[in-house]
Amino acid sequence: MSKTLTEDTVHEMVRTIQPSWTVEQIRPTEPSTDAVYHLTAEAGGESVNAILKACTAIAEGDFRPEPYLCQLLDRHTSIPVPQIFGIVDSHEEYPSPFYLMEYCGGQCAGTIELTSDQITRIARTAGRHIGEYHTLGEFQRFGRPRLDCDVTHSQMGATIDDRGLTVADATTGERPDPDTTLWREYGVSSWRSWFESLYRYWITNLNERFADLRPAIEAFIEARFDTLDRSFPAVLSHIDYKYRNLLIRPGTGEMTAVLDWGHSTVMEPYYDLIVTEHHLSHWAPLRSSDRRRVRYALEEGYAQTSSLERDSAFEERRQLYLLQSYLQPLVWFSEWWSDTPKAEQSEMEGKYRQFVTAIVD
């Protein structure tokens, strides 16, 4: 399906959600997976800036939860997320699902050269936000959240109005085994099982330039799987809390919006924090001041809204989580750096190798 919509279609889709609005201007946003339009409309004598987002590429079940997650966060946390003006889960004529949401002010943090103080403030705020959304709902399994209309074997983990969010369960025989996809279609009740499934994907798809690191990575990670042989809380996690998904006031670093909840996953709390530590430290070396600054600010903020259980294997799991989640740039190296000069590619390869070596040695 094409992700380009005609102006008439956009007008009609907006009218389906907000019949009283008059769309005055439509502008496609920067390239995205699905159809996304920034529009200006007249509503009750006032001008409204909004975003129309329609499912034209990814699976409907993957697309559907995001606006409901935003509503859940808006109602039950202090996290600044776009207001949702309306949702259409399915439609016979227009690409669906689709929804209309607020256009939030602020500048993308990923386009600003941030000071150390701003980074610290953002990381502390991130920790507080993560602690808040980790308390939402009561999920039974680890995996991708789904809307109730897309599952048949699940108990709801959270509800928004008359809709439910859950992680899909599978009847016997439906779950692929072994699963080597990036995101399993069905959730699992064992964190170790989910973690190992993700590991199999990362290690199988390492970029060829890092193939020589594979034996050491495998030996380190697989020797520590036993630290996961216990129960863990299954919590809602953003997993993509990075600068390009944050809008801030450039002068102060104050957060105005946290965007892109489409990759949200239910996982173990500390793994979500580790992934965020990587993002906000720009995948910094293990013992760098940049990483320490982000880690301590994240943990300080997290302690304001939630807490982590620290058992005897906590520090060992930290090393396990740090290395496994760091496999992302080793898998997607070509996608991330293909448009950069060879010298910069070599520099980044060296940086990634340094991190892995610092862990496994």
C-alpha cells in the first residue's frame, strides 16, 4: 500500500474523527514508515496544529496500540505525550488504523548540541519517566503489547476506556520454536526465554565486519544466562527513549514531549534502563564520563518514581544487559553509517569494538 495519501483523502480522514474541523493546510512530515501528515485546521474559531498518522506499511496489529498507549500515559503519568484527538481502528474506505494527535511544540533534542548540564537534566527526567510508566498496568508476559481486538488468548494488562492492552499469548503449537525474529509474535511468561530469543536474533545477524567478535560475545553472554533464572516483573517499556524522540526547549533542556511509542515492549525494568543509558550516552565507552553522567542521572530520576530489586546477581546482569543491548549497532552498522565517510565509519567501528572488548575482557 502506498504511504502517500491524496489531499482529499486526508480531509476525509480528519473529518471522520473531527467532523467540525476545517483543514486549511496539509504538509507531509519527514520520511517515515507509515503515512504521517502535519496539518493546520480551524476548530471552533481557533487554529489547531495536528498530526494525522495512518497505517500504510507495518502490520495493523503493530500499529494499533500506540495512540492508546499515549492516552494511558497522558491520564496516569506526568510524561508529556501528544494529546490524542481521535482514533479509528478500522475503516472500509481509508487506510487504517489511523489517528489524529496534537502537534507538540519544542525542538528535537537530536538536532541540538546539548551541554553536559542539559544531558544530565534530560537523563534525570528520563529516569523519572521510566519509573512512572513501569508502574502502569499488570502484564503477565514479556513481548509486544497488542490491542484487545488483535488477540484471542490473553488477559488484559491495562485498559483505556473500553479498550484493553495486553501481550498476546499463544495456544500450544502456535508459538514458533526456535524463534529468531527480532520481535516474537507472541509473548512469553519467562524473561529468560524472551531474552534468549532476542539474543539469537542479534548474534545471528551481526554485521560481517564484527564476525571475529562473535565467539567472545557468545561465550560471555551464554555463560550468564543463569542469572535470569528467577521471576521478574513484566513492565511497559518505551525501549526507544532517545534524543530524536524527545522535544525540548533549547535554552533549558526542559522536556515538552516524548514521542514514538510504536516500539513499546513489555520487558524487565532494568533492561529498559540499560537500553536508555546507551541511547542517551550516544553509545559511549563503558568507563567514559559521558556514560557515568547518564547512568547516575537515570538512576537518580528512577528512584523518584520507582525502585529496582538488587539481588546478588544484579551487577552480573548489568554486564549481561550492557553487552546484549549493545549488539544493536553491531547488527545495524551498515544501516546507521552507510552514508558517512570511510574514515568516520572506521572510527565508529573502533568505538564499538572498544566497548565490546572492555566487557568481555
